[in-house]
Amino acid sequence: MTPDRARAARELLAFYLETGVESLVGEAPVDRLADRGEDAAAAVPQPPALADRARSAAPASGFAARNGETLARPGAPPPQTPLREPAAVIPSPAPMPPDSAVMAAREAARSARSLDELRAILERFEGCALKFMAKQLVFADGNPEARVMFVGEAPGREEDLAGLPFVGRSGQLLDRMLAAIGLDRTRAYIANIIPWRPPGNRDPSVQETQICLPFIQRQIELVDPDVLVCLGKPSTAALLGVNDGIKRTRGRWFSYHTGTREIRAMPTYHPAFLLRSPLEKRQAWRDLLAIKKALAE
Ligand code: URA
């Protein structure tokens, strides 16, 4: 390899790391635009900028691969000689007015008449840049008929790989918390505010949260639980509009309007926080008992 190509390769790898690339899966190209089909893309309201780019994206324009996908590098021309064939082509996240993405999300979420429809709509929605960096959608796990719904913040690496929420270390603790009050995933429903993993597990931005919010709100409305549990401050702030610290809000009952009725909602500690601060499990245990009691009423 010539020194120039070696330098180009190092720069490319550094760029991958910066954008959260952690692994390579699959050598074969996958044309996700072809998979999507014209009808499906047209059915979901899309923010104009992204929808236009999705139609005009050309295979050769992307070169940064993440988990078998290809991203265009903002502001930089593609290399003359690619180091390897681009693995796949997807439209890159384009700068766009956040308002139009939020409006498109609201319209798309409202149009879902069932959880299956909502999932399908999210699979096609292109208004949130996180989608293009995640491996797959992490929609939900558990029983949609459950009386209690737990909502976390966003998927991590394990969840991104599995396509299911709370399957990593936090998820194992969540399972033990559920078991402590006689629940498991057949008797609880679990989702996140953000259904795509933010690269490198960074915090979701305010804009990303605003764009994803209508979808989780609609998901709650469709599941229609009796009790909503917000895991951690980001979930509490997004769903209950309460910005106090979780130490102040945990264990308190709030009212949540699903769109059709008022239900009870309680913030509690996120399992990831409890892994870091095991002494707080005592408080979380109190919250769990209160949730158990509410479900028995
Ligand atoms: N943390 C979350 O908030 N959600 C997950 O699914 C996993 C970890």
C-alpha cells in the first residue's frame, strides 16, 4: 500500500470511529432503497429534504460503511479509488428544518392504527438521522396487552444488534426488577423514547427526541397500559414534561394523558443508573412495590 493510501485508510477509519462505527457486518451490497419500494416510501410522510435525497441518492456517492451500510461524508468528496466496494447505499442524514421533521413524525405516528402499522411506519420514516447510523429499528418487546409499560431512553449496542430493547446489562437488571414484583416480559411491555441507537451511545439530542416523541406517544396510546413507568430522567422529561432531577421525581405518581384517557405514571431510576449506584436500589425497590400495588388495584 502506498503511503497516500495508508494515510487515506487511517483517516477513513478515524472518521468511522467518530461517527460511532464499531463493527463491520456483511461484505455484500444491500440496496435498501430498492428494498423499500416506491409505494412504501410514498405512504409515510417524509420531511421534504430527506425524501428528495432518498430519491436522488446515487450508489457511488456514499463511502463510509457502518454495519453494512454506506454513509456520505458531509462536505468531503468521495475518494477517487475506494478502498473497497461500498457495502450498501442509504440516503445520508441531511441538514433539515427540525420543525418539518417533527411535523412529519406527528402526521406519520397519527396515521398508525395498530402497533404493527406503527412499526412499519417507523421502518420507513426518514426524518431522524439516527436511523441512518443504527443497525436496525428497536421498536419494543413484551406483551402489547400488558397493563404496565416501561419506557427507557434509547437502545445501546446490544439492543441495536438484537433489535430489541433492554437486552444488555441494563436489560438483565430490568428483568430482575420485573421479577421482583412478579412480572416478566410476558406481563409487561417495554420500549424506548428513541427507537434507534445513537452512535457511540451518545445522548440523543433535543431535536432527535422531539422527532421521535410522537411515535412513542402513539405507541403508548395503542398499548393503552394502566400504568406507565418512565425509566430515568430523559424518559420522564420527554413523556411527563417534568425536568426535575430523577431523585426528586422518582416514586411520585403523575398523570399521563394517552390521547384517549388519563393513566398513572411513575418515574423511577434507570437500570443503568442502578448498575452504577447500587445503593439506590433500595429506593427503586420502593417504587416497584408502589407499581405492584397500583397494578393490584
Ligand atoms: N437503555 C435504554 O434506555 N434502553 C435500552 O433499550 C437499553 C438501555
